[in-house]
Amino acid sequence: MLIILGLLLAGPCLAADKVFLMTPANPAQTYPRFHVGVTGIYATIEKGLVVTVDGTEPDTPAAGKFQKGDILVKVNGQPISDSEPYIALGESLTAAEASDGKLVFIIKRGDKEESVALTIPMLGAYSRTWPLGCKKSDAIVRQAAEFLAQPDKLKDPGFFGGLFLLSTGDDRYLPAVKAMVERNSADKAGDNTWVNGHAGILIAEYYLRTGDKSALPRLKAICVDAKERQYYGGWCHWAGPVPGYVQGGLMNPAGVQVLTTLILARECGVDVDSGTFDRALTYFYRFAGHAAVPYGDHRPEGWLSCNGKNGMLAAALSPLDGKACRMAAQTMSLDIADSYRWLGAGHTGGGFDVIWRGLGSVHVPRDKQDHYRLHMDKLAWYYDLCRLQRGGFRILGNSVRQ
């Protein structure tokens, strides 16, 4: 389940009983256009934490009820702009879905305040064990799967969409995933590390699910390329290193996916060069317990989860046997379960962190699962705010630009 799976600089940012998306919203900054969950409202946060409507999506609960420039003052009696607009909006969505679906906004239009009411679908409340044993989570997963299964949504590369569809366990989606697998050459992989790593994970998971042997040559081609383009145990963006770019040119957020591909390929019975595998495992393993996997080949960064790198490594190490790898995966999982700022930030944005946070955090050890539960329960508002009316998700933006 991508977002449910999918779906946070130094420990959790807590205020009363809140877990913030990032460092608290800064009234001196502006925040980019975002959507208000399943309502169909698009808004921006201007300086002073003023939430301004930027438009609405057709055929949604908000369509025709708001005008561009309307200021959102309150929702269901709760002030929106006092401190954390995202939290106020997200919590109202969660509460409305658990009750009657009604949202009543007080808006400022010109010099007047007006009331605007709309109704969103009722999905019920999250269970105490969500996303497991939860009717609301199950409904969200079904909606997301139907959304992603549309032909125009599974465009190349679409790796995460394919992994999500596999995770549902529904055989109806296997032909769509097979088509995605077959986009990859059985003869030679390309030289884009980002593409190869994610494609390899999808291909391997597809084979492990179906036993379709036509996937194996495609997986093998990526493993051969991994051997040819490995440097110092890691991988660069493309064909070779670019000295000076993050020191020696390695790109760890992409390279971790290649390590994961090699691990899964061995599970599939593909012959993986032992030297390539050992160098990669040694290179990445050494970052466990040292704050965060660095962006390139330099010393570890001085904060926890960022760009999803810790979740990536937790997911990579979790299938391996042995106490050392298990403890390393758990350590990286606790990092992402106990850090929140980078959920909405990071180089290129927060998307990778959101995706890999969910995938990695399930490996939090049993005696520390209150960390995972805190993460899930206190960020329910965030996941509901990210959902779209037709079943998809869009990651929230923030003021960080890198």
C-alpha cells in the first residue's frame, strides 16, 4: 500500500499532543499551492499564515462554492490560520469522515465573512491498529488501486504504482503490472540509476508474486549493469561519477534501490556478482546508526530521515538474514519513526520521504512499536490531507526550496 505503506532534525517535533509536519509553520514565509484533501479545494498559505483559495477542482464537493481569493478563516469552528493551517484542515477532514462528512467553512470574501458548507464521503474512523484491521484504510486502498489501475495513470515509469498494485494482493491488477515490467529490456539496462533501481524492485517483486520467468532476464540485465557501473560500493546518477557533485559523484538515494534490487534478485534465483553485492552491502551498512544515509559519498548528515534514505536502507536490509542486518534495519526504522521535519522537505521535495517512511517504519522492533503507533496516530491528519477526491494522492508542498 504505497502511501499507507506509503502512507519523520533531531527527534520528534512535538507541541502539546501534535506532531508537526515539519518545523512549525513560519508566518514570515509563504507556502505553495496545495489541495485540501478530498474536498477539491486548492489553496496557498500566504505570509501571516493566511490560507487563500486558489481554485477548485470540477466535480468535487467544493466545485462552484468558492472563489479564487477567498480566505479560509475557520472550519467546523476551528480557526485555520492561528498556528498550523495544515493541521487544522487535516484534522477537520479526519473528523468529518468519521462522523457526518460535513465541513462548514467560514470564509472572508472581500470585506465580508460568509459560511460555506460542503459534504465529503463518510469513511468512518481509523481503527486503533490502522492501517491493519481498519475499514477506513481498506476503503482508501481500494480507491487508490482503482485510481492507479486506469491506463493513463500507469505511464512509464510508474514503478511505485506497480508496487502498490502488487501489494493489494488482487490478481485483477497483475496484467497492468506485467505490462510495466515488460517495458524494461531483457538485453541491456539503461544507464539511469534511479530508473534501474526502482525497476529492479518492481520486476523482482512481480516475479516473487507470480513466478513469471519472462521477468528474470530483465532483472538480470539490471544486475549486470549494476556491476558495470558500480564505484566505491555505490552508484552515481548515470553512467559514471561526476567529481565534485556531492564529493565524488555518488548518489545514495538512487544507489540504495540498486542494493535492494540485488538483494531481491538473489531471492529470485538470479546470479548476482558476489563482489558487487558485498561492496554495496558494506558501503551502505556502515551508515546504520549514524544519523542518516548521506546524499553522496561524504560523512553522514547531522539529522535523521531526509529524502527517504533511511527508510530506503531499512527496507533494503530487512530481507537479509542475521542479527546485524536485522538490528541495522530496526535502527534506521526508529530514525524515521522518530523524526518528522523531512516529511515535507528535502532536496526535490518530500515525496521520497513519504513513500519510504511507510515502507521502512514497519520494521520498528516489537518493543518499540509505540514509536510507530505515535507516528501513525499523530499524522493521520497529514495522510488525509494528501488524499485526492478520486482516490489518488498528492504530496503537500512547503516553503523549503533546494
